[in-house]
Amino acid sequence: MGEMHKIRTGRHCTFAMHVHLVFVTKFRHKVFTDAHLRRMEEIMRSVCADFDCELVEFNGEGDHVHLLVNFPPKVAVTKLVNSLKGVSSRRLRQEFPDLVRHYWRANKLWSGSYFAGTVGGAPLSVVRQYIEQQNPPV
């Protein structure tokens, strides 16, 4: 099976859950260089590991990043996002003082919002059809 279809098991469940996350910089400033993105990927992999998640894919541009995360059902996406944004902001601003000059007032790297979309599995129409075709007991 491919990376996207890797089925994981927990103590009492079997799952394959993925979320596509997009984080945008505060004021949409283009502040990231290749060095920033490489370090950010390392930081985000570490945070994901702390949550028992797997960072499957990471990439970005000067003003935003995309993450594809495989996560277990016990993880709330909002908690994962808060940790990813908070830890990466703090560590990047500590390690790259040049980032601070862009945010001298707000002292925040990321915008307060984010995008999260579920990924993988069958399209909704197929799942709906599958559920509709179940044979309920009589």
C-alpha cells in the first residue's frame, strides 16, 4: 500500500486519517527562505512525533506552508495546529533573529487563522452510496 493508504492501529482502533494544513504568515509577509523552511520542517516533524502523528509531506513558499499529517483519532486537530504554530513560531524567531524585524509590533509569526481539510479515502458520494446500500436488520 502507498504512504497515503497506510493503515495504522491503536490499542482499540484501526485508522487512516490525514489532514491537509495550511498556515499563513502574519500580514501575509514573504519572510521565509529555503533555510527557514528546512528548519521549520524539522521542528514540525518533532511536534508531530510528540502527538504520535506523522508529517507525511511538507512544503512552502515565502508567506505560507503546507503540511500533510497522518494523525490518530485521539488527537484533536485544533490542539495539533496550536502546538505546530506556537512551537515553530517561538523556535524560528529564536534561531533566526532576522524574522523578528517583520513582526516588531505583533511579535507573532503566524496569522491567527489556518486551513484544515481532510484528505484520503473515498469521495463523499461513494461513502454516502455505501452507507445507503447497507442492509439493516429486520
